[in-house]
Amino acid sequence: MGEQVPLHVVAAAGEAEALVRRCAAAGWSAHRGFALLEPAWDLAERRLVCHGQVGDDHTASQAVLAAARGAGIIAVATGQLALNLAADLRRVGPLGVTPGKAEAADGLDLDAEQRALLARLAAGSTIAAAAEAEFVSLRTANRRIAAARQSLGVKTTREAVMIYIKHARD
């Protein structure tokens, strides 16, 4: 399978709806819920993206199983359940990949994870809060921000955030 499957864990239903619309525009079929009754195991060619609220361990398990079968996942979850679900989905593939999402034309050599963290820092979050919101450990967030600083050729996180803000406005 050449195309990466969308895997997202978000805290708000509005964010999930926007991701579902973006996936649908890229040719993915939306399926509400995570229970799949399809007879075929491999769903990758169906380009199915399952979405909905994950409020318990059973629903989280259904989401992970659907992802393992090749379906995209856009799950709305919070707290420890969201952290656990994100960790499980990372075993299937990278989180945050969105089909049809245009690559930034700002000229910055940053990946989606670095951009997400810098955007949260630009909005006033601490690194710890940004890490939690992006469902990564503080150590992972610090590593991604360090890589962003290196890509941008700056020494401080503040400088990286300022460059990110400047290019986001242009």
C-alpha cells in the first residue's frame, strides 16, 4: 500500500469533523463508528476512514482493530484513554497523516509533527502542554522541537516559534 492511512486522535468533535471532510475530499469513504462487519480482513483498498467518539476501552480496541485491518481512524478521545489509544495506533502507523492535506508552501523544512508543536507553542502553550495535546511524551516533543530548531538554523525554541509565526502569516 503506497498511500499512508489517516490515523488521528483528537480532543474535539469539530476537529474530527474537519479531518473527516478532508479525507472524504481525498476519496476516502467515511464510516461512523469503529465496529466493522466487512467480511474481508484487509480494508486498505476500500479507503475507509472510521470516525467517532472513543469513551471506553472496548471502543478503543475496535478502533485499533479497524486500523490494523487498513482502515483510517479519526477518534475523539481525552485523558489517559486518548494517550493509550494514540500509543496503540502508533504501532499501526504514524499519527497525524491526513490525505488531501496540502503541504505547506511556506518554505519551511518542517514535518507535520514539528509544525503541530510549534503552532501550539505559538498559541501560548508550554512544551509540556503541547506534548500532551499532541499525544506525545515530553521527551519526544523536546526532540521534535530540537530537530525543528536545527532545520530552521536557530539556537532557541523562541526563535523557532518566531520564524514559524512569521511564515504562517505570510
